[in-house]
Amino acid sequence: MKPSFRTRSVGTKVTDEEYAHLQACANDKQLSISEWCRTVLLERVKGNKADGADETLLAEVLALRMILLNLHFKIAKGQAVSADEMQAIIERADQEKRKKATERLATTGEETH
């Protein structure tokens, strides 16, 4: 199979303020502006419409779910939850929430196409 080469170009004009916003978004993802724009455009075309707010909201819901399930499991077994155990559960949920949200959003995008 022949490798695909990028031979076409898509462009637009933006204001200085818009450019600064685009640059900040690209920097957040540690990408060049062109790589970031390409990624965003292709994700949109593929139906991956989640933005930062969607990812953050999903991450928080998944963290809350993890906390509630862990607490429910301990209580269902008749065990008390100490303050230290509670703090550990919360910290673990916070550490894993972004990764889990990203994975879920990626899986959702794959299922739609």
C-alpha cells in the first residue's frame, strides 16, 4: 500500500485575537497550530465533537461514579470508611478521571463510524 502524503491545503484568515486563542489551544496540547487545526478539523469530520468542556464534564462524572461505587461496595460489605480511606478514594478518582474520559470519548467516536 502506498503511503498517503498530504498534498492539499486548507486555510482561513483570522484576527490577531483569534490567532492568539488558536495558538493557546495548540500550546495546551503541545502541538503546532497547523497540527492542532488539522486534528480538530479531522475530529469534527469524523464526528468526534467533544470539546474541552465535554471532556471535563465527563471526567467529573466518571470520578464521582468511581467514588460512589467504591463507597457503596465498602458499605455493602458492612465496612466503615475512614477519613484517610475516603481521601485515598477521592485522590485516585481525581488522578484517573481525565484519562478515563479521554478513553470513553475516543471509544464513542470509533463506535459512530
